[in-house]
Amino acid sequence: MTEVDDPLVGQFLDYEFPVMMSKTPPKVKWSVRPVGFDNEYIMTHRLGKSEDEIKALYECGALGKWPMCEDAGRHLFGMVKPG
């Protein structure tokens, strides 16, 4: 097990990478990004969409995100039981 310091979830223990390399040990930067985390970046920097176009895509349901609440990541990993 290795300790991961995830920006969304915080610190937790996770299984280590199953392959060990002597000169390049694995490092975990984050556990997993929530659904939709990179939407704005991809839509603006890669696809050239404007803020109004992106807003329209969210409004019609073409784009979505994991709920961004304080414990969203903890719920994702089963670390907090839903209310």
C-alpha cells in the first residue's frame, strides 16, 4: 500500500503499481479525476469553443460533471457514506 495525496480526495492509502522498476519507481500524482474535470480545458484549448458555446452545451445536457461538493471525491471512493 502507498499513501496518495489527491487534490480532490485528500490523503488515503491505495494499492501500489504492480510492476516495480529499479531506476524509475512509480509515483502517483492523483488517484482519478472526476467526470468532467477537464471539460473547459478541452473545449476551449483543443476544440476552440467559446464560453457561451460551452455554457449552451452544459444547459442542453451534452456536457456534464461529477457534483463538485466538498466530499464528492470521498463519496466516489466509498470513503463517506451518502447521507
